[in-house]
Amino acid sequence: MKKCISSILIISLIILFSSNIIIRSETQTTYLEIIKITPSNLQKQVSVYSAIIIKADYPIIKGVSFGLINLWDSKNAKVPLKVVIKSDTLIIQPSIKLEYLSEYHLCVPRDAVSDSRGKTFEKPILLTFQTSKLVPPSPQYMGRFDFSDKAGAVLDWPGSTIRGRFKGNTVSVKMLATDGESWFQVIIDGKTFPPIRVTNKSTEILISNKLKMGPHKIELIKRTEASVGNAIFRGFVYKNGIELPPDLFLERKIEFIGDSIMCGYGNESLDPTRKFTPRNENNYYSFSSVAARQLRAEQVTVAKSGMGIFPTKNVPKGILDFYSRTVCEVEKNSWNFKSWFPHVVVINMCANDLKTSPFPSPKRFVEEYLKLIKKVRSNYVNAYIICTYGIRLSVDGEAYAKKNIEAAVENMKVHGDKKIVSFRFPPQDTKKNGAGEEFHPSKATHQEMANMLAEEIKKLLNWS
């Protein structure tokens, strides 16, 4: 090992771990990325079979030192290898699994391979990598996505986010909708770009070809809710560029459960007499998403217009009929609640339950509300639960919600749950902030709600 001299790589180097991990060397920086490894697996320090792929700039053949390619573990023990050449690619296949949280040292002698004229690498390759230096894959997904479809990642919940990093000046996305249409907020390097509309006729959508050449970050955030349409993400396209590893996920996590207000229904319009239009629904500017950004937190949003806590005469299904789904509009598609653990769960529901006259019996309301928060608690034993109400309720409706939501919260506390609170949003001030479509909250009202909610979460969790 010590005979192999350290050098700057003059070739393209990629290390693939059974489609699970990638190490990419760019100049002198080494990245280790995870693909399709769940957080629970990482905590168990899983191991994976691996393939180290070194791509040269020319077709290669075995050189005089081909048999001296070696990989050592942290105890300086040799890792058994199978090494093959395919055209311009050297494939180094460890015969055993590589462990996470361990260090490995790869040495490829200068003349281990050569071209047909005997030309070899200018210097030997020495690569030391630690499998504890993990960063997420590119692209990076935030929200509920179904990866079982070979056509791509399927999503429909509002707020679902896809992130990428690249070096170049042009970016497009391969995406289509098989049901309805979907609108996406586009953020590049923290700046807002025109939204994109995805339909069943979409193939490759150009996002921008006028960026400054260099590294960039891109985010696509689903503005519209599931009932408007779904989307199938097939990847970013970086013309004349290269994909880079994205930033680490944020440590803080929040789950939001709600109805049309949380979706951002009609908030891009200031015409309260106007009926719903997909373009004017923007979850990116809903109070939940704005609060999450203020708190520097990842979010998962489970929200659907018209939903109540329980089924009614006008709405045959309640939120619990959808809450456990990965894709909202696909019934047999269960979400893995062990794959993501929020620090806080915010519930903003009851407005649709109070559209009946008379209101539901308090006994039934409390029972049904308890079913929802008990379901949440069974999934996340350590999360804070914040049960919110207000904003669009009548005077009588707010009094009803306050009394019965607080009764459900108190019931949980009596039975030992100390991490649950109720929280009131004041009625929306339409004279000050205007109103969105069908008198839903405007962006200005959402901003005020976000400010209040963020302060409450900071107080509860001691977040700065």
C-alpha cells in the first residue's frame, strides 16, 4: 500500500456500490452518495456489495502491474477482488461486502492498464475513502414518492420536492402527468423562476438555458394538490453539464396534515369570487411551507381540499382514508412510516367538518379527532403534535373547534401524552390582506400564519 504514491486523478473516476452508493472524485474532492438506502438501514450500519469503476479516456488492456491492484480495509487487511476490463473501463469488484462506517484504501499502479500502444496512466491512483462520509443522492427527494414504477418516481401530494445540483448553464426536466395536470414552482440558486406545467403530453421541459456557467442548485416543488393531477419524474437533464451531489438533508423535519388551506388553494389570486384554477394554487406559499423554510426544516405535506377529519354526507371519505398512502390518489399504495420521523406534526383540520348544519355532535367530533391524533402518535412516538384551528371559521365554528379540539388534546394529556398542544389562528383579515379564490387565505395571510406557527414551534422545541 505504501508503495503507491498519492496523486491527482487524470481520469474520470466513479465508484458504484451495487446501485446503492457512489463515490465520485472531482479534482481532489471525494463524495460518497447513498441511493435507495433507508435511514433505518443506515442506523444499522448495513454493508453492500460493491463495484469500483474507473473510466479512462481511451480503450485499455491489462498492463504489467494488473495483478497488483489492491484494496485494503481499515485494519490493513487486503479485500479480495475480481478485476475486469470492458473497453475503456476498469471494474474492480470486491468479493465481500464493504461495511459502512469504515475506511478503505484503493491502489491502482500506474502501469496496471495501458492502451494498445503501451501508454499507461501518468501516475498511480491512490484513493482513501470513509464510508461514514455520506451525502444524499442526486436528485434528492422530499415528500412521499413511489419508486416502484419503472417509468419514474410518482408523486401527487402538494409540496413534494425534487432537488438537484449540477455544473453547467442549462437544465431541463423529464416529467409527465398521467392524470390531470401538475404545476411546479422552480427555484434555482434560491431565486424564483417561472413555474412549469406538466401534462400527459409533456416529455422534456426546458427550465433554463441562460444560467451562468458553473455550479447551481435546482428545486422543483409541486404547487398543486393530488386531485388536480399527478406527475412522474424521470430525471433532470443537464445539457453541456454534469450532475453534482446535492447538499445534505436538513436535520429538522415537520409533517403537515390539512385541507385546502394547507394546499395553498387559490392563494396566487386576489379575486375571491373566482372559482378554483390549478395555476393559482401554490403550496410553496402556503403557511406550512413558508413556516418550514423559516425553521430550516424538511417537510412532508399530506393535504387535500374538501377533506374533513371524518366522512360526512357531503364528503364520503375523511383524511384517515388518505393519510397512509404514498400516492394520494392510489388506494393500495402504503407509506412506510418508519422511513421518515418528524420532530413536529401540525394538524390543521375541521373547517370542512363544520360545513354541516347543525354541526356534528361534540361527542362524535372528539372521538373522530382522537382517532386522527392517536394514529399520528402511533407512527411518531416522540414528535410534538400541534392541533391548529381558526382562520376561516365563523364565530360559532371557532368556538366549537376550540372547545372540542382542546377536549381531544386534554384527553391525550390525561392519558400521559405530554407532547401535544392546541393552537389558534386568528380569523383572516380580508380588508388588510385580501383573499384568494373562493375566499381562501391570500399569500399575505399565509405569511402571517407561517410567522405565528414558526414562533410556536420554536418555543415548543427550543429551536432558534
